[in-house]
Amino acid sequence: MAPDLASGSVRATNLFSGTSTEPLLRVIGLLHRGDFRLGYAYFAPGSKPSYAVYAESALPEDRRSPISSTSAFSGLNYALYLARSARSVDLLATSSQRLPLAGRTSSTVVPFGDNAFDLVMSPKAPLGGDLAARLPWILAVTGGGLSLVGGIFTERLIRRRRDAEQLALRLDQVAKENERLYAEQRDLAEGLQHALLPEVLPEVDQLEIGARYVPGVEGLEIGGDWYDVIAIDDQHTLLVVGDVSGRGLRAATVMASLRYTIRAYAAQHDSPEVIITKLSSLMKLEEGDRFATVLGILIDTENRELVIVNAGHLPPLLLDDSGGNFLTTALGVPAGILSPGPYSAVTVAMPAQGTLVAYTDGLVERRGENLDVGLNRLHDVAVEADGSLDGLLTALVSGLADDGNNDDTAILAVRWTE
């Protein structure tokens, strides 16, 4: 398929006539005739040798791309624009025969290269029920937007990695450029992963909360590790740490769906054991080949209690003046795997000035090593760490997560301040 841009020399000249000295990705909409396309041009003017890469991808015929009736999003209409606002001339794809979308709409703008995508969505019919009203918006708008951006980013990462491998076979003088390209890919993957995690943790009276996320040192795929803190009311706060099986964009999108689903169930004031039980049932229906270990901890600040539910996850570490110990929980199967019954909760008293540490397996598991060795190593580092919560998290990252492990690591720590 010949590039559409090749038929217009003036547009091609304008596109490639930039004077930027920094690498640049340009995205243009070729929407002037029936054969609709998107053009991508990547410039690296500062490299030696400098180069530019241009490609086009075809858009749906008549820019119509309906949602399958069997999809979880079949009750929604969408319109995707190549712009920061919804204008008909910038339309890329839509599931609706009538534009602009009618009724209640929601939109999000995602910067990409020198341009941006504007995703607009609306329900086809009123959505009944409290939970039913929450989940489509959360999963469709947030999950759909992130999945779209993630797909574009992943495609770009694969293409850039292929370029880097080809450059490595050339002269020695391009070795530094190859290293820079690889580092840029990791930055993009890490940026996407952090975009799926909470930007800011809530402030809760009587609690100091901190978290860290450390990507694996090998590979460019994003993972399914996550953490979340949900302030339910003045007395109750829900902590969640989980790990979806596998890696890549699929694992990351499942992780994002689980995170927002838990928030929806928590908004209904469901108990932790009910939340994890519902989550497991939802995964068996929707995800099929995926499962997740999940640790849910409901903090009751008034009664100084922890209600802990464990779906196949590693035990949390509780630190106090006498040292530290791993809490015994009612260990259930990972969410998404057939369970003989609902999950059970364990209630633990929180000591004064106590600190709770929850984490994913990347912090303690090492290939060829017994798990107890990793847990003992975590205990020793935590007990000897600096007295502040930030000092504790820094010690865990530098002492355990940065030792060449190739698995992602999520850490969530909470300290009682009163």
C-alpha cells in the first residue's frame, strides 16, 4: 500500500521540513478523502547518522468501527478524534451513526507526539443500578483510554526495539545511539506503568502512608503489579496490593480493571472478604486465562484494628518496638481461580506506633532460592531501616528491589501516628 502522503509533495515537504534538534514524533490525520489514514513520522535530527521514519495506518471504512454486541462495552458509543477537541473534521473512528454523540458524554484528551487524541463516550441507554452506573464509566473511559494509549505505545516500543537491534549490527559508532534508544523504550514502558498506579495517596488522620513501585530490570514489557489506598470514610481506609499473572499490555489492562472494580465495590461499603469474593467471580467470567493474587486490608482507626483478606498473596509484615513478624492470614486461592466458598477475614490489633508493610513477590522471590530466605531478608532489612517511613521504603528498595531482580515490585507501607 503506497503512502497517501507520497501523492502530495507539498504536504510531504512541510512534514519533513522541521528544524528541531531533539527527537520528535509527529502524528497527522490524512482525512481529506475516502481512503482515511493516520500518518506517523519519527525524526531523530541529533543522531549520527540522523534519520526519519514515516508510516501510515488505515482507518476504518467511513470511519465507522462499531463495538461488538458481545463486548463488555456494547452499551456505549464512542468517537475518537485526532485533536484536543471534538471536531467532525478530525474524526478518526466512531461506533455511532450520529455525531456529535447525544446524551451524557465523557471525554479525555491523551497527548501523543506533537498531537493528541480526544476520546468521547456516551451510553446508548440509561444504565440502572449503582454498581452498573459506576463500572462502565470506570472500565470503559479509563480502561478504554489507557488501553488505546497502551496499544499505541506498545506498538511504538516494538518498532523502536527492532530498530535498535538492527543498529546494533552496524558500525561500532552507532553503539551509543542504540543504548539511548533502549533507555528511551524503558522510560516509555515505566511511564505507562506509573500512569496505571495512583498519582497521589490520600491523607488519612492517624496514618502515614507511603508506597514505591520498581519495574524489573530486564525486558520492556509492563507488568500487573499494583497497589491502591481507598479512604472509605473518616474511620475506615482500604489498602490493596495485588499481582496479575503474566506480563505485557494484557496483564496491565486486567490490573487496571481490577483496581477500579475494587474501588466500585468499596464505594458500596462491601467488606474486604465480600470485595475479594466478588472480584474472583468477575475474573472467572471476564478474564478466563488470568488470575491475580490480592491482599486487602481494612484499617479501622477508631478501634485500632486491621481486617485482612488474603487471596493467594504473600503475608504482610508488621513492625513495632519489639521487632517485626509476618501476620498469619486465612490464605485463600488467587482471584479468578475456582474457590470452594467465600474468602475469610482475620482481625488483628494494631500496636501503637506500629508499621504495616505489604508487597508483591518481586521484593522477596529469587530464582532458585527458597521463599523463606527472601522473607527473612525482608524482615532483617525492615527491622534495621531508618526510623522514618520514607527511610523504611528507601531501605527496602535499595536493599531488596534493586539487586538485579527482573520482576516488578510494588510496596505499600502504613504507620500508625497516634
